[in-house]
Amino acid sequence: MATLLEKINLLVGATAHDLVNRALKAQNVAVLTEQIRRLGESRDQVDETISSVEADLRIEKDKNAGLVETIATKKARAKTLKDAGKTSQAAILVKEYMDKETSLGKSTAAITDMEKELETLRQAGMMIDAKKSELESALSDVERALKIAKTKNTTVKNLDQVAKLLEEDSGPNIGEWAEREKVKADVRLEQAMAKHGHLLKAEDDPDVAAELANL
């Protein structure tokens, strides 16, 4: 999972602005289409991993429920034996359900870890979807700009020129595209933090906690 998340961080970290500039420099949208393809592959990997973790989680929850039931049964039986004066037999059951309680603790911790892992994977999926949508929009606009430039026997080399060409071709609303691309990443980051900020606990990282204290 760590490797998958590292890969996703690299993919979503590539800004549309930089990718578009590279595409314009080469006068070819291949860099954008390749990034979109990689994002699609990563989304498939995330979905497969989510399905696998969900299956393991169901199994662990069934195991957990079985342990809870077994412990309750053994505990009740041990009390009955104790009340009947059968201390030795009761002690055996106590030892058995105490061992089960240890297993239950491990199972409960495993469930918590898997639920956190699922939350992280779902967040990663959302980030991929947002980035893929952003790049698909950028790809469409860049392809249009390149076609327009070709008909005018000129070239476009940066976002400002893309926006200008599209504005001239389609009206002032398209002219806002470049500015939108600059703010989309910050908006998505704030949304992700608002929804998933609980995954980032300062106390888990002393350096982060110290930095926060000094802000």
C-alpha cells in the first residue's frame, strides 16, 4: 500500500500547469494523455486494493464476533462452575477466555487498522478522480487551442496564449480557464483536509507538533 500511495502522490503532484506547458513546448498532448492513462491505471489499482481490504475486513469482523461470543459463553460457564464450588474447572475456563480476550484485542486492532487503510485508499481514489478530471479538461482545452493555432498558422507556448486563443474563439468565459487551473489544486487540498484531516494527527509526529506550537 505504501508504494501505491507514493505512486499516487507523484501522479497527483504533477500540476496541470506544468504538464500543459510541457505539452505546448512539444506542440504535442502526449504528456497529458500519458498522465491521464497512468491515473486511470492507479485508480484501478486502488479499487482492487479496496476490494481486497474490504474482503479481509469482513473476515476479521466475523472472527471478532465469534471471539466475543466465545468469551461471553466461557465467562458465564466459569462463573457457574465457581458458584458451584468447582474452582479448578472454573479456573481452566478463565484461562481459556483470557487467552481469547488477548486474541480479541489483536483482532479489534486489526479491524481499526484496516478501516483506517480503507479511508486512506478512498481518499486516494478521490484525489485521483479530481486530478484526472482536471487533466481531461486541460487536455480538451489544449487540443482546441492547438487546432485553432494551426488554422491561424501560429503556435501557442503557454497557458496565457491558450486562454487568449480560446477566448477569441469561444467568448470571455473560456478566458478564465488559466486562472481556474491555478486555484483548483488549492481548493481540492482544502476539501480533502476538511474531510480527511482526522487522519493527520499532530501528536503522531513530534516535529509537526512542535512546528504547530510555534505557528
